[in-house]
Amino acid sequence: MAALAWLLIPLVAGIVAGLWGSWANRTRKIRGDGPELDGYARFREAMEKSHSRT
């Protein structure tokens, strides 16, 4: 009976981890690459301006 209890601990932990993972992922919103690409474009423009002055 004690061996069964030791086997149930990882099983319950796995179930809890699966439930937590699905709960944590439900609040994640899908976001496009737009803001990151805009920031990169501004960075490139700033670097080009600094190189053109020298």
C-alpha cells in the first residue's frame, strides 16, 4: 500500500502541472510582430543617421 502512495504522488503532481499549464496559457494573448518590427525599424533609422554624420 505504501508503494501505491509513492506512485500516486508523481501522478497527482503531473495532473496539477498540466492543469496549471493550461490555466497559465489561457491568458496569453496572441500578438503579432508589428510592435517589434516597428522598434527595429526605428533603431535602424537611428543607426543610419549616426553613421551618415561621420
